[in-house]
Amino acid sequence: MGDSVQVSATIQKTLELASRCAGAETSDNYGALGDQVEELEGQAREVFQSRMDFASLLPKLKAGKPLTPADLKTLELLIVGDAESYVKDEPEVEHWKSELQRVLGEIGKLQSDSLDVDGLMRLRALCREARQALADLVFYYDARERATKFQEATRGPVDPEGYRVLTGIVEQMLLSDKM
């Protein structure tokens, strides 16, 4: 399991960089941490792909052969495994919603003011805060909806159109470096 050792080493490197960021909070340090997290995610993706047998599903999907429960589980991991894991483990959703409400309340207070330059700058700052909370919420709900749609689509037998769509999804995901 050399790949596990490699991932563990990259995790350690990421945590060390995060510790340095905490000591010297600069945009450069946090940018480097962002790059390191991206590298870690890519490495996790590659190791995940190497451990799963996605390519053997393609002939079954192309031929429209019935999928076993193991095949469906493999497809689920490939298509929505990340989304399901994220939704299951994300603790911040209520915080994001309350933060958005707080920011919108602050924006509402500005509505009755005559907006001078300072007020306009405050409004811009609040809009930025709202966009950040919204981005987090949209990402979360998109992941939740993707997982739900997959579960609904695979509840019954897969029809010919479903096989065609699944074949396309698997082919694209196997070619993508962002799977």
C-alpha cells in the first residue's frame, strides 16, 4: 500500500504548511496552502481511481447488461461518492444560513440610509460576505441534490437511455482530472 504512505506524507506536508500559515498569516502563505490542498485532493482522486474497477463497468453499460449491486455501488462512488461524503460530514450548513441571514439583515439596515461613500463601501463588503455564504450553501445543496438524483435514478431497473447516460458519465469521469 505504497499509495497510502504517499497520501499520508502529503497530508503531513499539508498540515505543516497550515501550521506555518497560522504563524504567518499572509495571502502568499494561504495561497500556497490552497495549492497544497489541491495537490492532496488530486492525489486522493488518483489513489481512489486506482483502487476502483471503473473501466470494467463500461462494457456492461455499453451492452445494457444488468448491473449487480456491487456495480451500482461502484457507480455511486464514482458519480456521487464525493457528494454523499461531503453532505454527510458537513457541519457548517446552519452556520452558513445564519451568517447569510445576519448579512442580509445588515444590508436591510442600509436600505433606509442615504448611502454615502462609507455606506457604499460597507454595502460592498456585506455583499462579498453574502456571496461567500451563498457559494458555500450552493455547493452543499448541489452536492445533496446530485446524490438524491442518483439514488432516485438507480432505484429501479436502468432503461436503455439510462445506460447511455451512465456510459457517457463514466467515460467523461475516467478522462477527467477533476473526478
